[in-house]
Amino acid sequence: MMHEREFRAFVSIAETGRMDAAARQLGYSQPAITYQIKCLERSLGFKLFTRHPSGARLTGDGRMILPSVRAVLMLIDSIREPHGDRSGELPDEGVAGGTALPLVRRRTA
């Protein structure tokens, strides 16, 4: 199973090129970031980085999935952000007896 924190660690390391810098940026310890990447690599079945004394570099597989992982994180962030002046509540026609029902747009001719 993949987790948001693993995706965020992956993107941060890809952007900074260093696990220690990514850990500082995200507020984790370096061992925690290393563990998150190992879990993500295990879930995916391939290595994401090659580790060097000077930092971490994306593998070909890591470069390939980076845009998709960024897109997933953007989607997660957009779901969390309030949009416009919405209060987070459904309009009256979306609620029946206190239970939220799927909203269906009425066609107007």
C-alpha cells in the first residue's frame, strides 16, 4: 500500500537530491525518510533512487513516475483546499432526511 507521506518524501528527495534535505523540509528524521522510500519501493517493486555520498539520484523508473506522483499530490491538495466560497456543505437538494445523496444536475431545455 502506498501512502501520501511516501509520495511527498519521494518528490522532496527528487527535488532536493538529498535525503537529509528532504527530511528537514518535511519535518522528519533522515531514517524516517529512508524508511518511507524503502516502503514505497517495496510497494512499487522497483528502485526509485540510486544513493551516492553526494546525495540521491532518480533511477529511470523514478523519473518515469515522478510526474504521476506530482499529479496525485496536486489532486490530494486540491481536495483539501476550500474552493471559492463553498462552505463545505451540500446544497439543500443534495440532502434528504439528513443523509447526503449524490447530486444530479437537472437538465434544462
